[in-house]
Amino acid sequence: MVYFVFFVILIVIIILVMSYARSRRGGFASYDPFRTYERRDEEPRGGTGHTRLSAGKYVIDEDIEAGKYDFVLISGEGTLTYREAGEKDAASVVEFGFASAKQATRYRNLVCSRGGELLLRGSLVLEIQNSKKTVVN
């Protein structure tokens, strides 16, 4: 009986140490913001995935290629601001989140021109992907 209690206590200590070590390394929430991920609900398309962006400043054609993009909220809350090159005012401001009706969970067809800036604020994690043409039948 004493050995069984000792064994259970030893297992609990090992689990706590492993949990602590994982939390010190970033745990489950750590990821590279420029890493591509395959969506689980889609078939892989020739090895290309979707890129996730976290809060920060991204310069078009330095960090992200110029083009037309769709954004989908993965987690968090905050704002996505796009400003054209050389402009002081924002061309687009989108508030993302799940908490209220005025917050978006997706934004389509944002045209990002060379030299423009994307600024993500808050705890946002957005999936960015090339826009697809809408087909009307």
C-alpha cells in the first residue's frame, strides 16, 4: 500500500514538472506568426497552407506580398488597420472579435499595395489568404 501511494505521488510530481516546463517554453499557445498551417477541414493544396498573423506591424512587399487578401479571425480581439504608403490616415479599420455584433470575424478583398502597412492590435490571431473571385450564377 505504501508503495502504491508513493507511486501515485511520484506520477503527480512528474506531471506537474512537465506542465511547468511546457508553460515556461510557451505552452500550447506559442507559434511562429509567419508559419503556414494546413486547415483541418480542407484538403492540402499542393503543400500550401494558410498563414496566421498575430498582433504587430507588417509592411507590404517586405513582410507580405502585395495583393488582395481575405482575413479570418482565429482568436482574440483587436483591430486590423491598413494604411496606404505615404498616407497618414487609415484606408481601412476593422474591429475583430466574437464579443459584440459590431466586431467582425472575417473581412474580404482588402487590397494591399506596395509600401502599405498592416497594423494588428490587441490579442488578434488572423488567418490571411489570397482572395478568390466570387462567381455569380
